Amino acid sequence: MEIRYKSTRGNRETISASEAILKGLADDGGLYVPTAVPELGIELSELAKMNYREVAYLVMSKFFSDFTEEELKHCIDSAYDSKFDTDEIAPLVTAGKYEFLELFHGATIAFKDMALSILPHLLTTSARKNKIENEIVILTATSGDTGKAALAGFADVPGTKIIVFYPKGGVSRVQELQMVTQKGENTFVVGVRGNFDDAQTGVKKMFNDTKLKALLEENHYQFSSANSINIGRLVPQVAYYVWAYGQMIKKGKIAPGEKVNFDVPTGNFGNILAGYFAKKMGIPAGKLICASNDNKVLYDFFKTGVYDRKREFILTSSPSMDILISSNLERLIYLIAGESEEQNRAYMKALTEEGKYEISADQKEKLDDFYGGFATEEENALGIRTHFEEDHYITDTHTGVAACVYDKYAAETGDMTPTVIVSTASPYKFARSVMTAIDAKYESEDDFALIKELNRISGIAIPNAIAEILDAEIRHDTVCEIDGMEAEVKRFLGI
């Protein structure tokens, strides 16, 4: 069955997967969704026998139906290789009563590697398939992890340039150093004086600027995106939920067909939306537990049906979740609104102009797959310390939020369904927050001393992604105001 893609805001015209990957964002500002979610078409017991690359092909071949087997397997084999420090790619690790799906074994030690390792290959393959001669400019905003993972994926890839905007002062020191030391003649990193939502809004504005688009075309450029608004980011994430289910069978935690809950720390909603698609494909997922930090806009949405971004923006120790505009939620809204472009457009217009929207009662009933929870800074710190003391397992600050929310969910509902906690980053990426959560005595230490101490108490080797930035040259030191983002893009491209 051919799966095609349509915009959440446009008419019902459809395009191929490769075209959707190339465009990133639809011309009308909408996000691409598949015309149907394909079925896995395999016995669940077979998943336990497959390696990660085989599962990735199973999933992606269903969604990317205009790719040949040879093309797609080349993309997968090029992505999931020695860049990952384990042959499993995404190990499922038991620690005490928890099952952690570790998605941080790639080049930049965060879950974004799972999709951004393959996106450059999908994108360049798509360009060849569609006979694109323009140079592709990857334009993206990051709350911390996407930026480095995208930079690493696209650095020196022929026919591409990549421009990353991040909130200056709104990411961890390690995250910032990973980006500003990035090599590659086609890379450009800019700190923005504002928060992530400001940067993301600025990027979307440029995507939707017809005059800018025409100027790019005159100079043989075209924009595409590495954010999770790109379907080429979202679909590869579906694969690790399917993989996790197979690993739960393999480890004897469940029998084929039994339900598994997934507990996901998320800000932009793409990570948990991928779990929703996995469930639609046929994975017996129970609840999709949406874990938020103090910026609990998603928690409030699931409780009330009102999405309201008009609130204080709080900087937390889990900065990749410090988001008030969850872009990928639009895909879910479109689906629960009966795939009504008109209804979805009205909601998104209200969000832009009024800062909020409220879904109908019958639409709220369709959110039953999800449970919203949140953890405060204090709860997260206590949880990280407790996991270390009781299980000698150290989570990063985002995974810590998820673990706290799972504990609350289990206590509130009594649901003892086996649950996989999606672990999104290595603790080394947020060493200061992790170490001060374990013991306040570390507050006076510098970041790199804390990395060495984390190595000592955990026994986990310092990842290469950290070691390589310790003495790396700062290559990107540009900082701009929100209204200066377009000018920086033009300056870098020389237009």
C-alpha cells in the first residue's frame, strides 16, 4: 500500500514521502501526516528475533513507500553503525523496578541521534529521487539536543548547509559547547536572545515567508527542516517503540500481545507522538504517559482540554523540555478533529493570535490513550538521588522527570502494566544538574570536574561526545535578537 502525505492545514492534495521529507513544513504552514497509519504486518513474537536495523526497516518501509528496498536499507545501514557505542543501538536496561529504553548511545548522547543519524541520508536520497538541483538549507531551532544531533548528521554532507538557532542561556553548558565547537564548512550556529519558543517561531516565520522563499530559489537554495516537524524525523522514532516492545518479549517481561505502557519525557510532543503511531501500527501499547517538567502546558492540556501558552516560561534543569508551544501536538489535534483542516486551522490561528485554544468534549475523549503528569524541580532531584542510592542507576534530568511521573501515575491509578521509560539523554550531558541532585556538595565544582566525578561514582566511561569538547575550539560565536534571525541566515548564505 502506498502511503502518501497531506498537510494538517491544507486541502487534501497529497505528496510522496520523499517530497514530504524534502519540504519539511508544508507551504500552508501545516505539518505533514500520513494518509493512513500502516499496519506492522508481522507476528509480534517475531520482533524479539530482530536486530534494530531490521526493525527500523520494517517500520520505515511501511511509511516511506516510495523508497526502494536498496535505498532505504542504505539509509538505515549508514545511520545505525559504529556511531553508536553498542550493537543494540537502543538497549533496554532494567534498574530496580524500572525498564529504561536508553536512546543516548549515539554520537551526541541524546535521543535525537536515533532520528538525526538517518535524516541526512533520507534527505539526500529524496533529493536525488526528485531531481532536486538546489542546495538544501537545513533551518532548525533547538531546545538543546536537536541542534547538535542535526549538526553532527549534516556536517559536510554534500549539497546541504545547516543553520541552527538556540536560546542563549537556555541550554546546558555541555549542550552549548557541543554546538559552538561543531566542525564543518556547511555549519552555522546562532545563539538567540530569547527562549526556545521564540527561536522556533522565528524559524517557522522564515519557512512561511514567500519573499524569502523566492530569494532562496533565485540563489539555488531551498529550506528543509531537521526539527521533528519533518516527517523524516518522526517516522524513525516510531521504530524504537516497536523495538522496545520486541525487547520486552525477548527479556521475558511480557508475552506477545500483552500491553506495555510507555512513559515519555517530552516538550515538543514529537517523541510521544511517535509512540502513538507505533500503537496505531499494532503495538499493544497501554497508556502513553506524557511527562512534563514545571513548564506543564501539556499536563494542563490533557487535564482540561485547553492548550494555553500564556504563562510564565520557567528555566529548569531539564531544558530540552522547557517549551510552551509543542509543535507536534498539531498532528494529534488534526487526527482527533477527524482530520478536519478547517478545525485544525482555527485552533492554530487561536494559538497564534490569542495564545490558547480549547478542544471539544468529544475530541477530549479521544485523548484516552494519553496520561499527562509533571514533576517539579524538587521532585526530580529527589528521584535522581533515590535511583542512584537504591539502584545505582543514574538518569539524566529529563529521564528523571519521566521516572517521577511514572511513580505518580502508578500510585494514582494502581496500573501495574509493565512500563518502559524512554530515557532521552546520557547523565553526562547534564552533569551539573545530575551531580547536585545526588549531593549538594557538588554545587561549587566546575562542569568538567563534575564530569570526572560522575565517571568515578557511576563507573560509566566518559562518552566521546563529552571528551571531544573538553579542549575544542569555539567555532561559532554569533548571537542575535529574535528579529535578527533572517538577517543571519542571509549573511551565512551570502544572499
